[in-house]
Amino acid sequence: MNILQTLEAEQMATVRAKALPEFRPGDTLKVNVKVVDVTYDEKTKQNKTRERLQAFEGVCIARQGAGLNESFTVRKLSYGEGVERVFPIYSPLVDSVNVVRKGKVRRAKLYYLRGRTGKSARISERVENAASDTAA
């Protein structure tokens, strides 16, 4: 391992204290993002900062990059309009990621969902193999 890889490994360990769950494109994710609200208080003449968590729930349509630069794209429909956000995996603003449901897809990039709505945009659910557990 060269020096850059060791430095990246150290940075990844410091940024992400708790590990993210395993997820793939096609999975429906709920990403909790830290949002910082800054307001100016006239009385004290200072800026007030408030942190809150905001959930962004949608379908993971892509994962790209490797190491410290890895990110994933989540797409959702908001008031009939498609909204996509790219989240770096090792960002301090990403608080947690929960897998709501696992999707069964045959592609790594699901950009074709951008042109679809309604029934044609649905993804069937992936069922994990329970037969391998009972075979023992």
C-alpha cells in the first residue's frame, strides 16, 4: 500500500465512525442529512447556527468512485418532479443511511428511470436466499 492509500484509509476511518449498510443500485434508501441553519440575531448581533436532520428517501440509481471519493446518487419524486442528489459516502454531512427495501435490477446505473414515471418506474423487490441457511 502506498502513502496515498494509507492517508486515505486514515481519513476514511476518522470521517465515518459507524459503518454504512450494504446497498446496491435499485435499493430504496433513507438518507439522513445534517442541515445547518444560520440566522442572524439582531438583539445579540451574532449569527446563530442550528443543526437538524433531514431525511431524503428515494431509489439509489448509481454508485461511483472508490476509496475516499466514493459517492452514490439517490432519486425521488417530489410533487411530481424528479429530484436527484449525490451523496459522498465519507461526508460528515451524511448522518446515516437506512435500506428501506432491496430492489432487483440488472444494471449498475439506473439512469433510464429518469424518463419513466408510474408503473414503468417500479423496481421489483429482491429476496435474499434463505435456502442456503436451511441446507446445513
